[in-house]
Amino acid sequence: MDLGIWLPIFGGWLRNVDDEGMPPTFEYNRKVAQAADDAGFSTMLIAELNLNDINGPSHPALECWTTASALAPVTDDIRIMAAIRPGFREPAVTAKMASNIDHISDGRFEINLVSAWWEEEMKMYVGDWLDHSDRYDRSTEFVQILKGLWSQERFSFDGDFYTIEDTILQPKPVQPGGVPVYAGGGSEEGRNMIATHCDHYLMHGGTVDKIAGDIEDLRERRAEKGHDPDAMKFGMAAYMICRDSEQEAREELDRITSVDYEAEGFDSYDDFVEHSELDSEVDLKDYSVSNRGLRPDLVGTPDQIVEKLNAYADVGLDLVLLQCSPMLEEVQRIGREVIPRLKSAPVQG
């Protein structure tokens, strides 16, 4: 199993903690990215949100793709996964940008395709909002154009949302077959789109049994669509609290989940619930940490955490993308205490 990180472009992950000591600046995020690279993390995911989903819309947040491009030449080994929301960008231009970043990073670039859930943000930035099914139909066309332009000398497409004619894209990405595309989704439309058109599947945090079921479901759908299920990788978001003792870790968990229901960071909660066809119930305490990150319960000592991670590896999980706070110090701690243990621990799966 590989460990990756979420880059803290919002200045933190905790919706009810005012100051996590993580300024939402490029300088701080560069330090985190380089620390994760040095510590042996495999991947960093950069979210694409033009508003700050964690601390509230009035707070600053870095832009995803310019940040990804700037980090490519100052890191060496860590893969750079930039999220993309089709409502914000045209697919042919996105394919060109992705190919360029793939060259800058020497073949380390990846995409996380997000069909969008935040109505307020979309109306602010593009003045438009689609219902759930239409958003996935648009995402389907978007990824078809990406892959067509990366694989063909000239590519045309005529769909309900996008039309391009005899388009040339050069240079092609460094990676054979193009830039890998991850995506997440719990609805029927989302899972079918991912199984048919995407390379890999990302999930919110969940229990071992929940993740095992989701992996099996996507593998079956992938096979039904005529694709090799063994070629698909599976990733999960999680929040990690690593401490010298379990008591210390549990005390930190209690601190960060004492929910302030009036905190500005919870303003996006109603949009998230209303516009996402969720496959499990979410409450405000769960939402106090991003991406259902507490559900895997990666809380405890390094040995306890490695044991839990290996339970996920046993059911076929390939990648865990971590959030933690404060990010720089915790990335360094996990690099010292968890990654060496994880690499040396036997896996039964």
C-alpha cells in the first residue's frame, strides 16, 4: 500500500478549529510537498475549489492547477494529482495543460475528475448549475475528449456538452496512454461512468467492510464494461492522528470533533448533502473533518495505525490519501514512524 497526502491549500482540514498553523500560501504548501516527497509519500492530491470549503467561502484558498504546475519542478518523486471540475474548464484546453504538466514533472502527473457538488461556488464562478445526472453526463464527455486527444493524432467529438473538430494536441503526455484519471462517486451514474471511462477509483473514508464492498462493486462493473479490473487502482481519503500513545491520539480526536455548529466552515454542508447522492449518511460531526476522513479510524500509535492500514490492503486498497494537522509536522512524523513500518509489515492479501 502507498500513502499519499492532500495538499493543504485551504490552510487546514478542521472546520471547527480556527487556526491550525497552516497558512494557505504557496510557500507553506511547497514545504509540505517537499517534506512529503522526502518522506516517501507516493502522491499528493490538490483539490480544485475556488472557494474555501473548510474554513468558509470568505477565506483564501490556492488555485489547483497553477499550484500543481509550480510544484512539479521543485519535487522529485512524488506524483502530483490535480482535481478537475468540468464546469470550470474546457476539456481540450485541459488535455493540453495536463500534457504540459506531465512533461514538467517528467511523467508524474495525474487527474482526479470531480463532477462537482457545490452549487454556490459554481454559480459564482460560471453562473451555471446542472442536476446530478447531467453533471455525470458532462464528465463522461470531458474524459472521452481528454483520452481521445492524448491517444490520437487528430480527434473530433460532437456531444451534448462539447464539440471539437479535427483537433491536434502535441506534445502528447510523457506517460504511455496519457495521464491517469482517477474519479470518485457513490451513485449508479458515477460508478458506471468511472468503470467505463476512468482508470482508477477514489473513495471517501470508510470502514474496511465498506471499502471492500466498493472495491468489489467497481471491479465487477469494470469487467462488465469489458475492461481489465486488475488494471484499476483503488484509493481512499483518511485523516490520520499518529501519537506515541493511544491516549494522546484519542485526546486529539476529541479536541478536533468538538463541533461548533455556528462555524463558517459548515456553510457548505447543506450543498454537499443536497447535491451529492451519498451512499452513507453524514452528520455534522463527521463533516467536521473533510472527506469522511475519520471513518477509517487511523488514530493511535504507529504500530496500531499500520495494523489498520494492512487490513485495508488485505481487501485490495492501493492508496490512502491522508489529511492531518498541522500538516508539515505530521507529514514528517508519519514519514519517520509509519511509512518504514508499513513497508516492512507483511500483508496477507
